[in-house]
Amino acid sequence: MNRTSDFREKEVINIKDGRRLGFVCDVEINLESGKIEAIVIPGGRSWFGFVGKDDEYVIPWDRIKKIGEDIILVDLDDRFIRKHFD
């Protein structure tokens, strides 16, 4: 069993193309069921990190394929990945 804080130490990798998406910054929990519904990865900073911040990436729980000690493998298509990662 994992604690939600343990997710912050894990890097997320897309198995479709091997892309490293970043580290989990948050999780979305359904308070009624007590289940995790999604993990959240911060977007990159825009304009060389000086101005603003891109949106977060919300990855639905059903897109997670494997959770290891150091990484989380997800199966995402292009609609979940923004140009920042290209």
C-alpha cells in the first residue's frame, strides 16, 4: 500500500513513446469513495521560467498501468500530452 505522499517521489513515464512526463505533484481523491481518481503532474514554466506557468497534467487513474518503487508507467495518447513535452 502506498501513501499519497509517496507518489511525489515517483517519476511518470508514458509507455507509448517512453517520454518522461515529470514527477507527481498532487493526486485527486474522490472524498465519497476514498479512491484516487487521478494523478497530477505540473506543467512546465512558460517563457524560460520567468513568466507564468503552464497548466497541470491530470492523468486519470485508469491510464496508470504500473506503479513501481521509483516510477509510474502510464499509457497516454496525444490528447493528454501537450507541446511542452515535444
